[in-house]
Amino acid sequence: MSRIRLLPDDLIDQIAAGEVIERPASVVKELIENALDAGARSLAIDVEAGGRRRMRVADDGEGLDADDVLLALERHATSKMRSPGDLRAIRTFGFRGEALPAIASVSRLTLTSSTDGDAGSRVEVEGGRIRRTGPAGHPKGTTIDVRDLFFNTPARAKFLKSPQTELGHISELVSSCAVTIPSVAVSLAHEGRNLLNVAPTTDENARIIQLYGRHWARAIHFRAARGVYAVQGLVLPPDASSPARRIQHIYVNGRLVRDRLVGHAVLSACRGFLPKDRHAALFVFLACPPDAVDVNVHPTKAEVRFADSRAVHDLVQSSILEALRGDMPLTVLPAPTREETFPEAGPSTRHVSEPAPALSWGGQAHGSGAPRLPHLEGGAVAIAHYRESYIVGADDQGLLIIDQHAAHERILYEKLWAQSGSGSGFERQRLLFPLTVPVPRTLAFRMDETMAELDRLGISAEPFGDETLIVSQIPGPVETADLPGLIADLLRQMSEDDAGASTLEARRQKLIATVACHAAIKVRMPLTQEKMNYLIKELFRTQTPLKCPHGRPSVLRFPHGAIEKGFDRFP
């Protein structure tokens, strides 16, 4: 007897569902794409329990007649392909005919549709089996109601996250998809509460501002073309960078994708403009003929393959790099010079002009005499200031170079951490003019938790509408000029952190490190001799003086022995 058997249809469908449906957001993505392929001009998405209990997507597209309502639930049944050649020139979001039967195999699904707004049809499916069909009144378009996702595959259900986390994924997905369809009205509601409602607008730039906030109005535009490929997009200035890559959105012919090639091009373009642990916030829109890109390389169509990957990489990299350079023009100043006299072999002298060094002594330019240096009892002493960013110091063991921002960041972090664990909490300062800040949509549905978490960081805030906070008090060390960037960073970090991925203490450490980073002295800031010595003294009083809270080194040491050896001087 043969050991090889054909799998039953219901098991085949569940295997297909495992490839296409990872979580509730995957369902919403497939249903949105079907609606757009049907010509929808309006999308209404309703969710319950983060999608675990219910997801309902209604559109006003061309709809399905009674026959197509049933055929749409058959595997590999599609209106979007007719011949093998169509696979090489895909112009629609969906094309395999897998999504609906895969979703229906692991849920209780109801599909209702009408092509004219008069007579409609309905089919009800449970675990892949049709339970009921018949006529039903429905406006022109289609509504798909998905309930009890993974009810018949409990092993899959147990891997779902909390309703709040799953809702966050759905909200992020809907916002990302809505970017490239500015002419379509999109709404998202969770258990009756409206989370998103955007009207049709003129273009993608206006839609980005609708969805992601007014600060995108200051984004830098880029646009370029090479061969059959064209790219355009928006990138926020480096001072609005993010600690995570979640604010990087890549689209190919309107399709939201994850692409390592384009991601590497973005990273290469931004290197040198951003600190090591920061990432650009940007939207990249690539366009090309359908036969220049293969969208059939991943079950969820989340990845693509370009016919000329090198051209795409270079195009994206150069366009973003030129945009960043153009927004930050380099001004070259004439180098200051000083006259020095060097003795020659004969009686004459020669005069040499050379650039002055990037060193200052206690905030003053180094003159002809050696500076008088105060001595720090039992510790290091500041000698000079290098490039207004690094403190050059010395102690009994050798020469020190101290990153002034990293050092101050470590000092503030340990003070703030101690305050957060004390009974009295943070020292706060009241703002003369309260600041209004937008709240990411992933946090808007749990505003009370967000305000409580900000309060634990020394930030007093109150709600102003559904997606806005008014900040009235901030931690004592924070400069008000840097406040918008700090609040935006904290809210992004809260929305991007999965609460189940780390302990509450680790989460609090990261947030306090962010506060310390924004409050710390910046690079390119002149310091007096007293200020440099104060930073050195306070740094070496901390528990971890050699690292900033993010793990970067704050001090480099050059021992006396190593310096003497370098000059061939041996004791």
C-alpha cells in the first residue's frame, strides 16, 4: 500500500492559511487589497478585541454577483489573471485567489455583496465549509465579516498577542496602506470607538500629514529616475530621527513591502547624518513597469524581487543622499591662521602660516603661554576642549578624551533613575506655555496608560481630544527648546515597544535613557574650564562612568606608557 496520500481539502486550506494569515492584521491587509482591486472609493474597517473576535471590512467597489460570491471562496479562483503571461505583468494587489478561502478556513466568515445596490447575495462559511447562502440586501460593494479567527486551530490562536498589541498592528497596517490611496476615504473603529477617519485628499504627501501629523510638513522631498525605475518620497530631517526603523515605509507600485535591498540603500544614504543608534523616518515610493519587478516571491506578497536590483539600490541611495545634503548645505569658512617663527640654520628666519588647532582652553583660544590648570583633588583634570565636543583631560594614569554629551547623559541618567525610584519622584518644572503634542494612533486607544507612563517620567499631561495631549510639566533637567523632540521620541518608543518583549524595569530604563539623552549637553557646544571639570568630577561619581546609558563609550584613555612608547621613550 502506498504511504503517500493526497491531503484533504480542509487541511490544504489550513496550510495555505498558515502561509497567508499570520495575525489579524494579515486578514485586514488581504481584505483591503481585494477592496482596492474592486475599485473601492471608501473603506470602513471595524474591529473587536484587536481583531481576535471580529474584523469587518466594507467597501463601495464594483461588488460580486450571486455566482461570483461562491466562486470567490474557491481556492485559486480569481478575476485578475487569464494566462501565464499575466503573472509577469501583475498590476493588481491580489492575483493568486488564495486569501478569501484561506481566511474562511480558519474563521467564521460572512461575505455579502451587490453589483447594483438593489439585489445582493450572502454566503456564510465556518472553518472552510459553506453553511448558508441566499439573497441579501446590500448597497453596491462588498462587506466581509470575519469572526473568531483561528477558532478551529487553537495552536495558532495561542501565539496571538494581547488585543492591544494586535490592534496596534492593525492600526499601523491600515495607516500604511492608506498612504498610497489618497483619493480613497478610510476609517478604522475599534469596538465602536473611531481610531482613524481620513477623507479623500489630493496626493500622498497630504495623506501622510493626515495620518502621521503636521511635523511631516517639514519633511525633505526627494525624486529621481534611472532607466525604468523612478523613486520619490519624504524623509524627516536628521533631528527628527527615530530610535527604531518602524517609521520607514517602502512601497513598490503602490504595494507596501519589506525590502532589505531598499532598506540597505536607506541606511547607506543616511550614514553620516544620523547617530549610530538612530534611524531615518521616511516614505519611499518606487515605481516601475510590472515586468521589472516580481511580486510573486512571498505568500503574503510582502517581499519583491527587482530585475535590476543594483539600479534600484543606487537610485534610492543617491536620491536620499542628495536630498539630505541639499537640506544641510556645507558652508566652508576661511581657516584662521597664526604666525610662528622657526629658527633656521643661518641668521634668517622663516614665517609659516598654519591652521589653528581645534583646541580651546577653558572656553578661550590657546595663546602663546601654557594655560594654568586647576587641580581636581584625587582625580582627573580638564586640559582642553577639542572641537567643542570632547573634553581632553589627564589623571595619574594617562590622557583622557571624554565625549561631553555621553558623559552628561550618564550623569543625568543615574540622577533621573534615582529620582524615579524615590518616594517623591522626579523634580519637575512647570511650562510657562503648555505644549500640545499629537499621540500615535497605537496609543490613542489607551490614553490613560500613556499619561500614567509619562507621569512616571516626570511629565504631566492631560488629554485634549482623542489623539492629543497637553503637556504642562517636564523633568527639571530638560530644556524646553528640545521638548517637542523628547515627547515625540518617548511616544514613538512607547508605541513601538511590545510590552511583552521586555520587563517593565527594562522598558523604564530605556525611556529614562531617552529623557537623559535629550536633556544632556549637545556636541558642538563650548564649555568653560569650570564646566568641563564639573562634568569630569560628576561622571566619575556615577556607577558606570565609562558608558552612556545606550552603551556607547563615554571615555577613551591613553596610558602614559602607551604615549611614551609611541614616541620611542622607554622608562
